[in-house]
Amino acid sequence: MLGKKMEKALNEQINAELYSAYLYLSMATWVEDEGLDGFGNWFKVQAQEEVSHAMRLYDYVYERGGRVRMTQIEAPKTDWKSPEAAFEDTLEHEQKVTALINDLVSLARKESDYATENMLQWFVAEQVEEEDTAGKLLQRVKLVGSKGHGLYMMDRELAARVFTPPAAEEE
Ligand code: FEO
């Protein structure tokens, strides 16, 4: 049975993951409005990943006999000054999410909730990947700047990203 403190913290993380999806969808609409549909595809796939993160926590809470409660999702920013600014915010956001995951691991340890600590290890590893990807894309978009050809090539590349459900990745 999930302890009340852990249940509340996991519910907050579900909200944070759904906010992440909402933020990336907001970035998708902004870049698409700028004519960068490939960038838009990347952010939409990112949003799908975030929903899958929320669902992983949702399923876990029920598996442990807890209760999920949906709460209000904060409205994200709607405009950026450049694709570079959007990736700067992406990296900063992922760093914040990493801190939230680390806090959850600390709480699980404090509560001697080893099952939750074990479940969270997937998120610890995922955050390494999330920060790495966001950092590398930021670096590349900085190199390309607002120059037409480079941005066009990057847009084409990002158009190829497809969503792979995490369960399928593990098989
Ligand atoms: Fe759910 Fe981007 O971390």
C-alpha cells in the first residue's frame, strides 16, 4: 500500500508530466506557426512522451493501491522569440523535472518505500536522456541560427521523429 505522502508526491509528478506535455504542445504550435513543421513534429512527439510518463506513474499509483486525482494544469508560455529560445526553455524545463524526480527518490528513501524508489529509477535514467537530447538540439540550433538552409535541413530531420511507446522500447 502506498503511503499518503508518497501518493501525494506522485500525484504532483503526474501533474508535472502533463504540464510538460502541455508546454511542448505550446512550443509545437509556435514553431508550426513559424513554418517549421518538422520542429513541430518533434515537440508533438515530445508531448506524447510526457503523457506516457504521466501514465506510467498513474498505473503505478493504482498498482500500489493508491488513488490518482487530476488537478489543474498550469497554462504554459505561448510565444518564443526563436527556435533557439524554445530549446533553451526545453533544456531548462528538463533540468527542473530532473530535480523533481530526484526529490521523489529522496522521499521514497526517507519513507523506506523501496518499490517506489525502484520504479523511479526508470525516470532517473530517462531524465539523463531527456537532458542530453535537449542540450544537443540546443547546441545545433545555436550553430544553425536563423539561417535558411541549415534550419531547413534541421527541420527535415526533426520531421522524422516518431513516438515509440516506452513499453515497446523495453521489449
Ligand atoms: Fe517527463 Fe521530459 O520528462
